Amino acid sequence: MRILLVYPRFPQSFWSFERALELVERKALLPPLGLVTVAAILPPTWEYKLVDKLPNNGAKKWP
């Protein structure tokens, strides 16, 4: 079985905290652990790919 896990890009809004993160000089409040958790509980025989649609500003890409 093959599965594609996509972390979507969210539009800028009051709830995205982008301006607040700039004030505290951070790029993210918390890491997106939801999809990583789902990937960890998949059966070991399944193939999966994580796709992060957020702009990563030069950070490493997901495997």
C-alpha cells in the first residue's frame, strides 16, 4: 500500500500567528507532529511520503 501525507499551506490570517512569530524571532510555534505520528503507526510494509507545502526558507526537505 502507498500513502501520501500532505501538510497543507495555510493562508495568512489572524490565527496563523505569523506576525506574532516575527516578534519572538521564531519561524514556527510547534513542529507539525500530526503527520509524523500517523506515519509512525502505519504498518512497516506500507510505503509513505510526507510532503510539506509550507515555505521552508532553506530548511531540509522531508525524506
